[in-house]
Amino acid sequence: MTILDALLLGLVQGITEFLPVSSTGHLILFQQVLGIGETGGLAFVAALHVATTIAVAFYFRKDLWVFIKSAWKFVTRAPMSQEEKDFCGAIIWGTVPALAFGLLLKDVLDSVDSSSKGGIIVAIGLLIGSLLMWYAERRAKQNAQLLPRPINQRIGFRIGIFQALALFPGMSRSGSTISGALLNGVSREQATRFAFILSFPILLGAGGVSLISLLMNPMEIGSFSPLIAGLIAALVSGLAAIHFLIRYLKTHTLSVFIWYRVALALLILFWVL
């Protein structure tokens, strides 16, 4: 893998990991179109999650610090406020579905990612995810007059089920999670922030395992220069994508991303079929 290839994959990962357009889907497409996957290996692509994990940790460092303190109070059985209990519980229970489905369906998901029909699978995921986002926006508009619901443990678990849908290529972690939050009566701004914070444990686990695998098999990339270049590109573009989406969804809906996803899915199907 060349440094230019690594930079390109890093940019794609950083931008699409946080925008509701599916990072997995875009990475699969870029690998197939440019032939990068054959030389880079799945471990390198997965290791880019380390950079996006750092991006989330840095951008939401105050929120994550609150979570860490709340989790420590829970473990030591120290007194906790109801707000701390709700926030800590929402993150923990919200992580369970993706973790469980990821472990149970690991072999199936790996075979999907490496399938020769990856383009078709991505297109299907893009269309299904677009339908989910459209329905969530419709429900949010209908419930606009109602007071936003706080995110407690039960709501967090429900949102986590939607986050698990992102395991399927083309669905999008942020798009699925934000949609799940909107369908559960959470405000758009709070849904966006919670979607990013909830992604941290999953990104941390996936990126850590992938990085260890890559370090144990350095021959997959030949040298560490492409890896460092890719991680830096993913980190910088990831921070920019987070900042953009939070500001954008304060005054806009998911419509532009829905139309983009539909157009991309149709283009893929036209190209493949």
C-alpha cells in the first residue's frame, strides 16, 4: 500500500464514519474500484478506527469524562445523581446490542465485507438505511410539538439496537443511531451528540483489536509510513466531520444525506448490474 492510498482511505474513513453515509460501504467501494484492499488488507482498514476513536474522545472529552466518573461511582457504589445514573446506564446498555450482534455474527459479517458482491450489498444497505432515516425524520416532524425525551437506560438500549444495524455494510452507524434516537422522541441535537458518544466503546474495541492484529502482522502494509499517514488523515477529517454534522443538524434535517445515499445506491446498482 502506498502513502497516497493510505491517505485516501484515511480521508474516506474519517469523513464517512461520522456523516450518515456509511464508512464501511464507502471503504468497500473504494477498495474495489481502486484495488487498494488487495494490498492493504482488512486489518489496515479496520485500524483506521483508532484514529476516529481518538477524534470522538477528543471532541467529546468532557462528556466522556463525566461517563468515566459516573461509571467509577457505580463500581465503587458511591452516591450518584439520577442524571449520572441515566447517562452512564444509557451508554452501557446502548453498547450491548452492537457488541452482542458483532460477536455472534462476526464470521457472517466478515464474509459479507469480503464478498465479490460487496457493491450490491452496500447498495442494499444504503437504500434500507435511507428508508430508516426518512421514516425517522417523518416521525420527528410529527412529534415536533412534544417535549424531547431524556435519554435514560431504557431509551439508551433501544437506541443501541439501531446502532447495531450499522454492522451491515451501507447502513451507517451515525445515521442508524440518530434515527433510533429520533424515533424514541429524543431531540435532534441531543440525538446527534449521543450517537457520537455511544460510538466510542465500539470504535475503541474494534480499533484496538485491529491495531494489535496489524502490529502482529506488519508485512500486510510493508512499512508503518502508510499506517501513520492513514491514521492522521482519518483523525483530522474525522474531527472536521463531527464538528460539521453537529452544527448542520441543529438547523437542518437528514434529507441531503438521504438523497445522497439513494443516488449512490442507484449508481452502484447501475455500475454493477
